[in-house]
Amino acid sequence: MFGVTTSDDYQPVAWVGRYPIHATTLLVIIHVSCMMLACFLVAFGGGGFLNFLAFDSAQVFQRGHLWQLGTYAFVHPPSSLIWFAIEMYMLFVFGREVERFIGRRAFVGLYLSLLLAPPLLLSIWGLLERTVIAGSAALHFGIFIAFAAIYPRVELFLRVMVKWVALILAGVISLQLFAYHVWADLVALWLSIAIGYWFIQLRSVGPELIWFREWRARWRSKKVLRSVPRPVVRRVIEPENVHDSIDPVLDKISKSGIGSLTASERRALDRARARLLKKSK
């Protein structure tokens, strides 16, 4: 159920007095601190340092700036602080619920997957064409997708279920990136969507995931053609001498009566009688 702790691993990372600091809260604090540092750097003419932290496939290969595989997500220039505030709000609200549901260790694993997978893929792409990304928008949208995978029927704005909100946002952002040919961000977006969804799906957490299996089953054919093996007809080989085959049965009748015969012995007796009648004609 939404808002209820369901994992035994939902433990705080640290405590500040009596207040617990969970992984989601710590991430929000780190991102806000990086944003404030970026504002001071830009204000005092040190904005070029942010380019040193953003992911650039050319610098990763040519200069060995491997730290950019992780630091790119913590580059928050002052030019987009409104969207940054919305992003942090979504991380705190939806990320907290994902962490509460799957536990701290699993949430950290999800976050690291969303953090490292896009630059690793874009590094391979960078062998053919230079790619550059900065910021954590795709990463935190992947967290929102994970929330939608756990609670697809939760109603958000205007009583619209979260699964439809996720699809609408994914479509709108994709169209915008496509229109301006921002291919690297588009790849990072859809890779984050795939990771956020399948991380939850493969862990099979939450009864709410039944909606996906029901949706998939509706698109399958109700009539499944199956190959039925042809029945094997067993031929009963009768012995040549009818008397030899029926003598043990007759002996049993003489000793114990006809009521002692089994079903197979009765059938053998009937077959022998039919053969004898056929020969007498």
C-alpha cells in the first residue's frame, strides 16, 4: 500500500539528533549542495570547472577523465534552478517511497544503475561521435518510473493515475529532445526509463505489478494451437492356439469359480470364445 514501509531494509544512513537521514534525503542534500557550489563558482568566474565535471566522451577516452562517468549528474548550473527545484521535489517524494518499498540497499543499487548506465553506453557511442551530458534529469525520471512501476494506479494531478502521467511525461520530453536532435539526452532518458521499470519488474516486488501481466495477457491469443500427439493403438497379439491361451483361465474357473476372474481375464475368455465361434462357422 502507498506510504507504508514494506521492506525490512528501510534503515536510515545517519541520524541528526532524533531525525533519521535516509538515502533519499542524503541524495537531495548532496544535489542541493552541488547546486549551491555551482552558483558560487559561476558568480566568481569559476564556471569552467563545471565542464571539468560534466560527461564528455572525448575527455573520457583521450584524457582519462573517468570521474565524469559519475560526476556529470551533480552538475547543476544556475540557469535551470526552477527545474532543479521540481526535480529535487520529485526525488524526495517519489524516491522516498521507492526506498521505503524496496529497501535501502536495493535503492542504492537502482540509483547507481541509473547513474552509471547512460555514460557507459554513451562512451561506446562516443567511439563514433562525441557525446556530452550533464545534470540528473534522466536519472531522477528513472526513479519516478520505478515509483510508477510499484504504484501504477496511484492518482496524482487531476486524479490521473501515475502510470499515465509517466507515459505522458516520457512522450513529451522525448518529442522535445527529438525536435532539437539532442540524441545523447534522448538515449539517456529511455535507458533510465528501461532501468527504472525493469529493476522493479525483475525483483517482482509489490502486488501492483499484476497490471502489467494482465495487460500482456490481454494481447495474447486466447486460442493457443497445440500439437496433440496421435493416439497409439496397441494391437493385442493373440496366441496361435486358442486352447493354450484359455486353459489357465478355465483352470481358475474350475478352482475358484467364474466370479474370481479379473477384467482382463474376462476379456481374454470372450476373445477366445469369439475365435472358436468364428472357426466353427
